[in-house]
Amino acid sequence: MDLPFSFDKIAAGSSILGRSAEIGTLVATLEKGGRSLAVYGEARSGKETVVTEALEQIRARGNRLIVCYLDLFNIRTAEDFYQLWRERMKECAVEVNRDALLPFDIHIDDIHTGKLFDLPGIIADEAGAQMIVYIKEFQNLARFEDEDFRLDLLDRAWSRQRHVNYLLTGSFINAMKNIFEERKCFYGMCRTLELRPLDRKTVCEYIRSTFLNYGRVIEMEEAMAIYEISAGNMWYVKQLCSICYAMPAGYVNRKIVNQARDTLLSIHVPRFKQTLLDLTGNQVNLLRAIVDGVQKLSSAEMMERYRLNSSANVFRVKDALQKKEVITFDADENARIIDPLFEYWLRHYYFV
């Protein structure tokens, strides 16, 4: 049975909501065969959806692609990364040879570690096709403790490859910003694309039309209430709507929305409490200031009001919360809490 508001799998085709600009950017960049892309955003913000759809659109236009996929979620050492890289490159070589008129042979197991990252270029040149290396949770590479592993070595190897593009995605926003914007790694070969929450109008229209398609009615005011709770994060939007849909009522009123909110929070609050347990008192005080809308966190008045002691302490606390991926800052140094449901819970339940 086709159920609405599916949140346990990536969207595809006509079910993708409000990401046409980002998908268009990926398609245009990759079709030119030029720069690579680093795509980042909070967990469940639609990174895999955007990448998958862009690759499908490129294929639909008749372009031949070799896609090599690596997920670094459970990769914690350089040795593990080298092993995974060899395995995926061997799989790509086998795939290319399967359809080749003149198969080629690369002894990948015999290649020295220092030459491993040249493999995508070798395979693409031999196949006469464009290769896309799609790496998820790319920020994990920056956490390796191996002194011989450096991101600039990857940069040099990847930058000289002619027919290879890299799609590097990550759900740790600050770690990705540190790599690509602060340290400027891969600066010459890679542009960045941050996925932000969808706008109110797009999300509310989606909520109302989907409920209507399944024989339910929800007014704009209730749809806006769902948006406010989720701040446009579609993973949370769909969870809320699924809970509302499961209730035996043809009309989704505010009482049902509130019940759905309480149910959703009961699922996620244990995680939020654990987050707070891992924070110091000063870090919690800074979170309260952000929830209250304070941006000049180092002003004497704000430091006194929120018991932040000194500007040096504010700097240390901000840095710690960024490393823990609790908060992030935009280009204008405005702070926001990354997880919108966590921010909602802090505002309406914790800091009351």
C-alpha cells in the first residue's frame, strides 16, 4: 500500500520537493566535466536525494557515467579508508570491463598506497567515460590520526584527473565548513553547496495537497504549525504528518497536530537530553542566549545576563559547541542551533 509522507527512504522523481535549484547546480557542474562539488547540510536534509536525482538526470540525457560509491560512516582510520578505496576501485574496474570491447587489466592490489588515489583517473581514461566518485560522510577523513594521511595529498591527486568528478557529501556541517571554507582544502577543484531548510510556502502547500490527495483536510494554519515545529526540515515534517495521518480523523485540526508534536518529541527527547548531559553549564547558557535570539554574544550585557564570564570564554564555548555539531554560524556570524526540533524543544520545554 502506498502511504503518504514516507520518511524512511530518499525521495525520487516527482516526489522531490523544492530542490530543483540544487539539483540543477549539480547537473550543470557535472555535465561540464569541470569542477567537483562538496554538498553538506544537517542529517536528513536531502543530500542523497539531490545527488541521486542529479545523476539520474545526467544519465537520462544519454551521458555514460561510471559511479563509484563510498560511505565513510564507519570509517575511522586511514587504513580502513585505503582498504575501502581499493575494494570500490576494483568493483568499478570490473563493471567497466564487463561492457568493454577491449578489457583492460589494472592490478589494484599491487598498487602502492601513494598511487591509490590516481585510480579513478586511470579507470576513466581506459573506459573513455566520465567517472563520478561519490563519497558520503566525507568529513570523517579529517579525523584520521595517521600522520601520513593528509587531505592535500588527495587534492593533488584528484585535481590532475581529467575525466573524474567528485561528489563529497557530509552531515556534519561545521566539519565540512572547516575543510572547504576555513582550511580551503580542494579549493581549486571543488565548489560547495549547502542545503538549507525549505521555505514555508513550499512546505505548507506540500502538506495541504498531500493530505487532500489522501482524502484528508488540513487548513493552512495547521500546516504552518507543522512548519514552525520542524523549521522546514522535511524529515521532521514527514514524521509529523505521518503521525497526524495515522489518527482516525478526516480533518486535521490543531489538537491532532499538537498530539503529533507530543508523540514526535517523545521519540526524540531522550536524544536531546543526552546532548544536554554532554554539555557544560556555560555551553547550556550559550544555547539559551541563541534560543533567545541574541547574536552579540560577547557584549558585556549579554555575558552578564547569561553568565558567560568573559569574551575569551564565549569564544571557547562557541568553538566547543561547533565541534559537537550543536550550533553553526552563517556568513554574517549569526548563530543557529543545527537540529530544528532540538531548538523547538529547548525553546518551548527546557528553557521555560
